[in-house]
Amino acid sequence: MNNNDKSYNGWKNYETWNVWLWITNKEGIYALARSIAKRGGNYDELANELIEEFDSKTSGDSVAWDSPRLDRNELNNAMVELLD
């Protein structure tokens, strides 16, 4: 598989898709992500705040916000798109 493959609902993998689903479907998390993106922050900053303020994993699905399986480039790009 090359780096351009989108193997899970248009995302690199299940973990990346799941984390983004939570970010865009929970009002408080979405607002936090936009705030971090507005100040030029990245996904790792968001993950650190989510771990500190909420939990280390997505609720119910148990995907770690800081999982090494996450495609951080894809998540960083998606965060920039929150500002559009």
C-alpha cells in the first residue's frame, strides 16, 4: 500500500477516521480543535489537551488520542480545513 491509499472511509486507517469523527461530532472537542487551529497549532497539541481535559481515548471506541497509528499529517491538514 502506498502513502496515497485511503483505506478507511477516505482516511488512512480506522484510527485516524475514528479520531476525526469524534473531533467533528462533539461540540466541545470541535470548538477546541478550531481554537487550536486558529492559533496555528497542530493535532499533537489538540491530542495533548484532549488527554488532559477529557480522557486518553475516544469514548466507547477506545482509540487513543495519541495512538502511533494516527496519520498526523492527515489530521493536521484536516484541522486547517476547520478554518474554511
